Amino acid sequence: MIELQYTILLPIAAGIILFILPEKIRPIKGVISVLVSAAVLYYSYRLFRGQPQFLSQGFIPGLLGHQEEMTKLLLFNIDTLGKTIALFIGFFGFMISLYSLSYITKEKNATNYYSYFLITIGASVGAVLSDHFLLFITFWGVLGITLYKLIKSYDEKSSAAAKKTFILIGASDSIMIFGIGLLWILTDTLKISEMAVSTKDTLGVIAFITLLIGSLTKAGAFPVHTWIPDYAEKAPASSSAFLPASLDKLLGIYFLARISMNIFILNPWLHLVLLIIGSVTIITAVLMALIQHNYKKLLGYHAVSQVGYMVTGLGLGTPIGIAGGLFHMINHALYKSGLFLTAGSVEKRTGKEDLEEVGGLSRVMPVTFITALICAMSISGVPPFNGFASKWMIYQGIIEFGKLSGPANRVWVIWLILAVFGSALTLASFIKFISGIYLGRLKSELKKTGEVSILMWLPEIIIAIICLGFGIFATKYVIPNLIVPLSGEFIYEGAWASNTVTALIIVSIIIGFIIYLLGRVKNFRTTEGFIGGETIVEETDFSSVEFYKTVSAFKIFSFFYKKAEKRCFDIYDNSKNIILNLNAMLSKAHAGILPLYALWVVLGLIIIVIVLLF
């Protein structure tokens, strides 16, 4: 199938060829990247429009297609879920490659950026369409390397963030390989489409947990999420928009959907585990986002928080819950990639990443402001944007879930309260984000700031329009044609007509605008404002972050935040400290005293004998 070859082999081959070209012609490499990613988008669309099918021969004609052993490994399942994810991989690849033409040009440390970028696209499509676990884990492992290489190591902190990302992803991949071995023992096959493993016994549960760790680490769910905020803070905005914001969410949640819907038959307790992970991820990450001053790191924590909704939807196991989780996966990839792109535009024009150092940019960057506002309202679940549509489905799925019997079903109110509360906190933190960057007085040093080039704001606009369209036409077009084929038919428990609500919102905006115009007809006396009898000077401005600093002072949150500052909840740092302490203890055994070394040898032999005997 030519579409499959072009969506996988073309970007990988082009990426390898770009390694040969010198960095002096980086703009040309960028143009090649745009052309290749456009071709991938075209062929992924053709793949999406085609019929679901299996492919086991002719993937690499004349080279590997007729080799019997290789044919057994080159198995692809072009089902509805896989080809839908492949379409969005192609879309985000094209949008961000176009954005990168202007954003990456002057980045001194972005060596081989476009090579790793294209390889990531090809490997991502290969992973979601693979029907053999060895082929899948090969593509999946390549993505761990490209993820590491797409963060610039320009200082000690960025290098640490890259290393942390590589170690966490690599560790989770190793655990996944162990789980794949267990699946081989349980099923005597590595063909994904032929698996239906019960989780009633211990071995099945362990296999599920090992693969769950891999999917949650990739997507960035609690407690294996800590690489995402660090990556978002230190990586180029285009890399963050491409991987943690979009592709890693698509891949991680795709794999979670695959293991929970197809590979395993989950018992009720595993549904409870998924719901706990989802709810904890929503609340803990959004609470951390509330107190961030670095706007890229704030977006990183929200990239974690929104994963909680996806895990919750899939954890419900009901058709509407699964549909809501998958719809939210797509919606999140849209608005979060848009937010990272707008953040990159602000960073490129101002050179600043702290909310306290910017402000009032809506005057000089109106296009970036509008797109950021649309994406912010989308992630906050404000109707009629797409984020509300998918969150509404998850809320409905939780209510429907409560009608069933089971340990997780009886406490459905908890899942609903936490999901709604998380959405409210998301709105609060994005009020901080929008007001801190775009509202208030424009600082004097930023008055010469201008809008970014069309290559940067065009992808932002396209993504923002899709966010709006996916919300307005959710119930009539998007859900029936895009989401229902992924999850199956379902019935809404509550009334939600996106078209009607959108019309009412538009009418209310028009009425509000008319009232505003009528209010300007009369003449009003104006005078200088004053505070405590003192005239307000021109430079007086409000702080978008001061109010949110009080959140960390609340007694109910202060303990949590203090522990978080010490990285007590960071699985990477805790593991590193344990290993370093263990190494320190073992190093004391190397005292240079011969009788002591002889004692260790004797003790080792005794342990080996005991193991062999018992």
C-alpha cells in the first residue's frame, strides 16, 4: 500500500538524508521538512479515507517484502483508531514544520532539528499502525531517542531536563518490554490484533500494569509525569508543541486505549486504578500550574493535567466515556499545541519567559493574542469551544458509570467533583496566563515588539479555527463522523446541542456589544483615578501573579507545595537519590582492606549456594 509506505518510510528516509546536509543550509532543510510533512499529511488523509485492513506483505518492495521471517514482523493493522491517529500526526507534523521555518532559523543549538523532526513523524505513524509488538516497540524506542534530541542542551538545566526525559522514557520502555514478554507467555503470539488477555489472574494484571506504565509515561500522567514540565520549560516551543503537547499525548493515550479496549479485558479493580490515576493527575498538575510564573512551564503542567481527563474517560470503560476520552485526546493535542506555538511567538519577540516580565502584548501581537485566547478558552472548557464538548462527554460518562455496580461505580460522585473542580482551576490559571502576557499595560521595553511572521501565526490561526469548529459542530458532525467510529454508538444522558448553544452565545455577545455602544452615546465626566488620595501614575499596573501567590499560602495547600518544591513527588529525583545513597553505602565497602574483600567473596558464595539449593 503506497499510502502506508509514504507516511512511514518517506519522512524517515528524508530525515536520514538531512543528516548529510550541512547546518549552513538550515532554511533549505526546513523547506524540505515542510514538503515532506505536507506529503505525509496528504497520504495519511488518503489512508484515513480508505477501508480498514491488515497489511503483511509488500511494505518494502523488492527488499524485505518477500523474506518470510521479515514478513512475519512487518504486520500493520490499519484500523479506524490507528488511521485516525495517523491523520492527526500528519496534521501536526505539517503545522509545526511550517511554524519551525521562522522559529528555528536563528536557534544556534538546534542541530539536526529537522532530521529528528521527520524521523519522529515516520516512527509515530509506524507505532500506531503496527500489529506486531516487536515492530511496535522498535518504532516506540526510536521516539524516545528523537524526544531526547529535540530538546536543546544549551546549558546545565536544559541538559538535565533532556537526560531526565531520556531516563524516564527509557525506563518505562524497558518495563514495557518485560510486559511484552509476559504477553508472549500468556498468548504464545506477539500479534496485537489477536490478543484478548484476561486480568483475572496475577500474571495478566502484571502484564497490564507494565504496559500501562509505558503508556502513562509517554502521555505524562501522575506519577510518571515530571519530565513534561521540565521539558516544556527548556525545550524549543516548537518541540514542546510537537511532542509533549500533541504527538506524545496521541501516542500515549492511543496505547492506553489499545491495551484497555483490545489487548486486555479489564477487571473492575483496574477500572478503579485508572480512575484514581486520572483524578489525581487532574488535580495535582493543575494545582502546580496555578503557582507557576514561567508560562512555558505553566503550559507543561496543564499538558499533564489534561491527560487526567483522557485516562478518566478510558477508565470508565463505557462507550460515552471512551468517546469522551478519545475526543479529549484530539482536542487537547489541538489547543495545547496552539498554546505552545503562541508561547513560542511571545518568547521569540520578547526574549522573556516569565509572566512578570511581559504584559499588554495584545496591542502589538493581536493575532497571537486572539489565537491564544481561543486555545485558552478551549482548554478551560468554555462553551462553545472543543474542550467543553469533550469534557461534557466525560462528565456524562461518569454519571452513566454511576448506574453500574462495582467498587469504582459506587463513588462516581468523587470522580465527577474532581473533574469539574479541575476544570474550574484550569480556567483560573488561564486567566493568569492571558492577563499576564496579553493584558494590562504594555511595558516600555516591549513597545517596539511586533507580530511574528505569517509562517508562525498561520499555523496558530488554523489550529484555533479547528478548536472553534470542533466545538460548534461537535454534536452534529464531529462526534458522529470522527469519534463514534472509534468508540461505538452511545446515548447522551444530558442535553447538549452545540449549534443551539453557539447561536445563543453569539446573540448574547451581539446584545452586549449593542449595550456597550448605547452606553457611549452619553457624555460622561472623566477624571484622574486615585488610590488613597494619591493620583495614579501612568506606569501603575496590576500584577497577574500576586493573587495566585496566595494559593500556595493556604494551609490546605502549603504542605503540598513545600513538598513539591523539594521534589518529594518526583519519581525521577527520588529514584536518583535512592541509587546515589545506595552507591555511597556500597562504596564504603571498598576500603582497600584485603580481609574485607575476602569476606564479601565468602558471603557472595554462601548466597549463591542458598539460591541454588532452595
